[in-house]
Amino acid sequence: MNYATDFKSIHDEVSTQEWQTRLDLAACYRLVEAYGMTDLIYNHITARIPGTEHLLINLYGLLYKEITASSLAKIDVEGNVIAKPDTDYGINVSGYVIHGAIHKARPDVACVLHTHTRAGMAVAAMKCGLLPLSQTSIRFVGHIGYHDYEGPAIDTDERERIVQDLGPHDALVMRNHGLLTCGPTIQQAFNTMYQLELSCRSQVDAMAARTELTMPGENVLAHTAHLYQPGTRRPYGVLEWPAMLRLLAAEEKSSGYPPYWQ
């Protein structure tokens, strides 16, 4: 069995747009690892290659810290593999059931993230859902969907319901499961997931303190949520992204893993 993780560069074999998407997506995987949002080899982040209906997704079996631009598999929205490295690693079915459905239904979405974090799963198990307890979580007031658990996401019949429950939003709590975010860019989708994860962590911490909690009034919630929507004041993730790449570059010098840009 070929389970090596040293993949040859395909920089000269793909278009400039595809290579840039591969670079950004590989960096996104590494950032999810850097901020403690991984679950062993599970979960997925997908990105649409501009000008195509093809998606990039991780090989099933790699740690996020092992993923490089050249190791990503290219699939269509139905999960058919278009191209992947010469390896026995394949892709996870739920990757295209969940992600493919959203990419297919939402042309505005270029990237979809899905996580199983401790805090995310905790809030996903709460009947109250995400509460507006902090400025970070208030950003999601009126801008988040909820999808009831139907079992492991391997049934294509669930696709339509996932899309309906997400609606026009860029964030979804998958009850008893985990979190999902999406966006028109990889940068924005990551930024939204970072904020959603931070919101869940702070909610779990606040509720664990077993003290009376306060929440702002409805007028303040609506006003604040509007101000924090992408585009109201500036695009989300764009300003932050160069700093995130500098973080990765500094950390990968001593990580022992191939750099994400290979």
C-alpha cells in the first residue's frame, strides 16, 4: 500500500488560477490545525477552482499539517475524482455529500469548511444553539442556520435539507455534529469559522461558570450583527490573510512537515 506523504509538485501541470487556489486551500488546512480546530484525519475543507465546476479536497488519511498544494485531490460536485496524486489515499464520502451539495446549490460559495471541535460539538448539542453572549457571537445573530442530525453525512438524500437549512447564510450549526462555514473566498470562509469557533468556546466557558448571563437588547443585537457582516465595513479575511501566511511561514520552519506551498 502506498501511504507515503511526499508528493511531487504539480505547479507546472495546472493553471495559474488552480495553483493559487491550491496554495490558499493548503494554507487554510494548516491554519485550522494551528488554531486547534482539527479532528485527527477527519473533516474537510473544499474550494472551487475559479472558472470550473471542479473542487479541491483533502486526501482521506492525511493530517491537516501534512496537506500541501500538490496533495489535494480534484473532484466534481458529485464526488467523482478528476485527478489526485499517485497514492492509495482516497477521499471521504461525506466530503462531497456535504460540500458538493452546497457548492452545487450556491454559486456564490467558493469555499466550505466543516469541523468537529470540542466547543463546536458542545454548542451543537445545546437546544438553545449559539447565544449572543459576546461581540464575536453577536455577528451571527440572524445570520446562521441549524440542521438537525440525521446520522453520518453519507446519504445523498440529506443534501437538499442541508442546503435548505443553510439558506443564504455563511454559517451552519449541524446539531449533535459540528460546525460549517462557507464564503465567496477561502479567506472569508476561514475567518468566519474562526469567529464561530471562538463564539462557541466563549459560550461554553461562560455557561460553565454557572452564573447569571447577560445579553444585549434586540436593537443592539441587530445593529451589531449588521456592522459585522462581510462587506458592511470591509471584506472579511482579506486583511488578516497575509498575517496568517506569515504565521504559517514562521511555524513551518521548525515543524518537520513539508511546507504547504509544495
